[in-house]
Amino acid sequence: SQGYVRQAQTDASGMFRFAGLTPAALIELECQDSATGLGGSASGVAPHGGEVRTLSLTIEPSGEVAGQVVTHAGAPHRGATISLRIFNREERLTTSADDGSFAFRFVPLGAFTLVATTVEGDFGFLDGNLLSAGQTVAPTVTLAGLASLQVTVTDGGGVAVAGAQVRIRQITGQTLEATSDVVGAAFFPAVVAGQPAVDVYDPASRLQASAVSEAAPESAATVT
């Protein structure tokens, strides 16, 4: 994660060691057996001074996932965090380059999921599959885009309700929360585009309501 590469060879027991790593830095480990061509990979966080952290690498038939992250409009996105998720395996992370490209080497065969997130809150995901050793797949992960959303809370008579708790449930699984102001409004400047669910609870009356919004990328949506 610090932009440099270090190498080591395993000893007779398969052990290897790296010392002097930057504490708390994200590290990516890759290995390949020159005799069989099999490889493996793992991610982890470097320990603090005086600590020892153990990561295990398993060499097995694998392939490469080398793709690109693009915006909802199709433009390359730099600096997105991409997560590679495989059932019963540790999550691996990397960052998209200036042209939106990213790569994971030594990915075990089978199904995987890619999840891309941005510091602005945008999100995209894609499922894929590696079928044979040495295969390279080139998926494009498209970000959903962001929209602003204003929720206006009123009672049955159309009177604005202040102090209501408003929660937005996004397709990412994450939630956003706000409290309605004196005119019953709660504003969310960056919601992942799609169909976010809106939940409202008024502590004063103990009444609640739910709705589903339509939020297009780069649009301003309203829910009443």
C-alpha cells in the first residue's frame, strides 16, 4: 500500500518473513511456486511495532481479475476502493488507477463479487466467475451515481412535522439518518441512485411511515 514491492523466499517449512513494515499499512501478499506455476494471495494490515502478525498463503489453481471502474456515464473513475469477495475467504482490497483500472492476481477459481465504493459515497458491484487456471477476466464495475433527496414529513392533515427521525436505506445496505426541521424537511445531499427506502418515525406521536423513492443519478428527488 506504500507503493513499493518487497520479495522473500519460503524456507524448508514454507515460512517467510517481512520486517520493518509501516504500522497499520494495508499489505497485499502474492506467491507463486516456480515449479508448478500455482499461486496464491492474501491481504492484511501491518502490525504495530513489536507485534508479529501471521498471514497464510495457499497455492492453488488461480486466475486474474483485471477490470475497470466507470461512472454511471461510462467515464473512468480514479481512486475507487475495490473489494474482491470470495465465499469463505478474506476480503482483498485495491484502488483504481487514473484510467479506472484495477487488478487482482492469483484469484482462486470459482465465483467472486467485486464491490466498488468512492469517498463521495458512490457504489457499484458485479458478480463474476473464474473457470480455468490462468484465465483472465476483465469486468467493468459501473457506479450507480449519486442523487440528492429531500424528505418532507407531514401528518394526516398536511401539517409539517418537526423532529421526526428519517432514515434512508440504500442499495449498499448502509443507512443515512437525519431529523426533520421546523418545516418538516430532511435533506440528504448524496444518496446512491436507485430506489432508496425511506422510513420515518415521529417520537412525539409514535407514528411511523415508509416509502420507496426513485432517485436518478445527478438528480434531485423528493418524497413527501
